[in-house]
Amino acid sequence: MPWREVDTVTLRSEFVMLAQQEDCNISALCEFFGISRKTGYKWLNRFAEYGWTGLSNRSRRPHSSPSKSPERIEAAIAALRGKHPAWGGRKIKSRLEKLGHHDVPAASTITGILHRHGLVNPEEATKHKAFIRFEHPYPNALWQMDFKGHFAMRQDRCHPLTVIDDHSRFNVTLKACANERTGTVHTALINTFRRYGLPDRMTMDNGSPWGSDQFHELTPLTAWLIRLGIGVSHSHPYHPQTQGKDERFHRTLLAEAILGQQFHDLAHCQRRFDEFRDIYNLERPHEALGMQVPVTRYQVSQRPYPETLPEIEYAPGDHVRKVQAKGEISFKGKEFRVSKALQGYPVALRPTNVDGKYIVFFCHQRLKEMDLADANTKEKSVTHVPEHL
């Protein structure tokens, strides 16, 4: 299959950078990108011989240039700031060095140059506090998913769907959506899974379409994710920091791709999002990554997306029950509420060390704890067992 016409340069650049990761399986990577091995090695060879110019027809600044004058350095700093108005001194310094500029001044000096050229808004003086956040140890261990707040276009509104890999901060999904419905997210995730494979786990907030209330925390969307073998967890209510990396990505998206723009329609939004995503993943230095770019720490998952959902199987000692229309199951002469989203699916009741208490599983996902001794079976005997982040 040839390269897709849309975003060809982005795909080539992303492919080359992923192919350089340790223990990368080139054949599997070519399959994920929908290209032949011949095509993949062609672009790897062109990159090895010509660098980035081999991937694109666009002219690029040379990697080395003798005796650059301070004026040329200042011009390069001003040009990069003009292209990325939200970038500060450290990001500009790191990016210029990666582009092959010599004698790049210190970040503080670059900040001074920006001020001298009138390229810093005085309101930018406000600094964000640094937070120490937990980071998962390898790519695809956890993806964070959320909708960024919707905004107006010339007609209708755009709802940006974002998915970030927790370990690398690599953005796997940035989709301009017309709504926040289950079908919209489902379609976007299928495209992502086909390209990057499946993560071990995904976390999201408690809102629709992936969350509800404490009695109906599963939805058709999260049930589908669990069927795929993906662990599902939700952030705590009123604690958006649980989704901290995706929230931070939203601030960057707003500052560098949305503010000051007038969008005609979703296609216009998507073109802008694609440009931003290319820069964010492949060019923009990330301070939390030691000024590396996200793609240098990302690898595609070794778990490919199955076009056909696997059969649901449980252990021999489990008690298997089918979820009925009201989201309930019958067990030992009593009825227990599980989730309406699981109507028609089999769930497993696994006994605990405490007599009369069982843990309810859907596929691999631990859902509820049931207590047969509880008199009010429908309301109290099924207690939610939270997933820890």
C-alpha cells in the first residue's frame, strides 16, 4: 500500500524517527504505517544519505555553516519565535542546536534577544509552577484521553479529541470532531489503534462518552476497550491533575494552534491540528523529556489491533453469568446490578477469601465486589472497586 496523500512528510518523518528506536521491528513498523518494506527502507536510506532534506521537497537550512554572525543567530531566533510564538528561550535553543546551528547562545540570552526584538508579551512573565508527576516506565503502558474544551468555528463548533502516551508525551490522536459521541470517538480510536497498536491501559475522566456515575461507570465505549484487552481507569472527580499530561497538552494546543485563528470548518481545523501535531511530536523540545522531542521516546505497540474482537473467556473456577437488560445478573437466587453497558455480555464472579464475597470481572477488568450477606442486593451488595492509577 503506498503512502497516503495527506500528511506525507509527517508520516515519513515519524516513520524514520520511530525506526531508529532501539529494538524496532522494521517489518512490523512498515505494516503499521501501511507501506511495503521496500518503501520503508527507501526512506531510511534517503534519510541516512541526505538527512531531513531527503524526506521532503521543501528547502531546509543546512546543518552546518561556517562563521555565523550574531546577526544571523538573532535572525534565526526571531524567525523560530515567529513560527512558534509560544516557545521560550530553552525550547528555541534546543531546536536551533538540533537544526545544526553553531554557537547558539544560552537560553537566558535568547530570552533577552526576544525582549530586545519586541517578541515577548509582558503578560508572559507569569510562570507556571513545576509539578513532579509520575511517569509510566515504557511507551504504551498508559494513554491519557480527553476532549479539549470545544470552540466556535465560522459555523458550528469543534470538539478536539486528544490522546497522549504517558511515558513519551507522544500525541497519538488529535482529531477535530463535530461532537463528543461514542461513535465519533470509536472511529477515531480505530484509526489510532491501526496505526500505533493497542496500549496496556487508558485513563479518562468521568464524563460522557467514557464515563457516567458511580453505579454505571462502564459505557459501550469502555466495554469495547476492555474487549480489546485494554485496561480502563478513570480520574477522580474534580481532580483534573490525574490527566495532567493531557491537560498540559491542551494548554499547548490552545496556545500554539487555536488562539488567534479563525476556522471555517472541521477540515480547516484538522489541517491546522495536523501541522501542530507534526511540530509537537517531531520538532518541539519538551522540558519534561530533557529537551528531547516526544518521538525519540516513543515506539509503536507490539499489540496489533484485532479487526475481529476476541472471544470472552474466563477461568474454570469462575461463576459466569450473562448480564440482563437492566444491567443485572442473577446469582444464588439474588439479583445484582452490574452495568447496563454490559447487557448481553458474560461476566465472571470470582470468590474471595471472605465467605460470601465475590469479585465481578468483565474480561480482564476487575469491576465490582459483591456481598451475598447484604440484604439490599440491588443497591448495596455490588460495591465499586476502583482502579489505581
